[in-house]
Amino acid sequence: MIQKLFSYIIPIKIFKKKSSRSKTIEVTWANGELVLDSENTNYSYGSLQRILRYGLRNIGYNKVLKMDHILVLGVAGGSVIKTLVDEIGYKRKITGVEIDPEMIQVANQYFNLNEIEQLELIIDDAFEFVLKTKDKYDLIIIDIFEDIKMPNFLFERFFSERICYLLKDQGFVLFNTMILDEAHNVRNRKYISEINPKLFSSKMLPRIEVHNELIIIEKVA
């Protein structure tokens, strides 16, 4: 494909759409691969896929393969789901929650997300879904952005405690955050300090792809 070849020289935008939830959705050929972006940041594939792949590798692919049920909060184009299925070879259940139905349409059209049989996609607000779900999960991946902003509820103690409650024993949370200033550093440190150290171990993987910091939580008791 000519567009793919030329994308090694210059990014080639092939789709752009205004979204009521995500403002702007763009699909671009960049360095030989399709990526999904908002107006100011990468939403799926490209650097974001590298970030979450790094987090999964830190947890351990061998552990991921033994998990029965993975929850992804914030699907966008589904790059972390593709990493799980195509790269790691994960074959069990994945539930993906995405608030923006237009984003899912783009993910299905350009990234074939609807062809992943083990994936259940749910159009819902992540906060509301977390309150309603009766399931427990081996891994909860949180990757929720509104362009370069992160909703405040993600860092509220009530939400983090609910997320941890939904973990099975020896389960993990993989939380992708963005650090743009010192206030964000303080926010992340406060978040970690509120995790119960008797029940969970937690660590930060800082400065991945410049502005991202991963928080990994493991249920140990």
C-alpha cells in the first residue's frame, strides 16, 4: 500500500471525525502502522501500545496467559487488546468498556476489533460500570483520557478502593497516567499512598515515552 510506504517519510492522515465525547478522532498511517489519535495525543497503537506493552511485560506475560478474565477500562482503538491477543496469545475472556460509541465504530472499521471473538465490548461510563459489575477480574487495565486530560474520578479514593475490591487474589491493576507537571506527580504519589499496603503491593514505572507513568497494583492477600 502506497500510503503505508510513504508513512515512513511523513504521517498520512486517512480519517478525521468530530466526536461528541472525544472531540476529534484521527486515524493516521505513521511509520508503517495505523494509529488512532485525538487532537493532542495518541489514543491507540503507536506510543500508547508501547507503554501498555511495557506494563504487561513488567507484570509478566506468563502470568497474563494464566488469567481467566481481563477488564479494560478505556478501549479507544483497542491496541492493548491487540497486544493481549495477537502478541501475548491470550485466549480467555476480555471485557472492554468504552464510553464513546463513535470510537468503537472507528476501532471496528480500521482495527477490526469486532473480529476478536473472546472480547465483549460494552458502551458505558467506566465509573458506572465499575459500580455495577458483579464480576471479579485477574487484571484491570485503566487507560482513560479525554485528549490529554484524565477524569478526576480515576484518582478518588472511592474509585481506587472499588477497583481493588474487584481484583481476584493475586490480581493486578495496570493504570496508565500522564505526568505533565508537578501537580500530577503529587496526585500520583497521593494515589499510591492510599493503597492498603497490607492487602496490595504497588509500584510506579515513571517516564515512559516521556510523559506517561504506569502504576501497577497487585493483590497479595
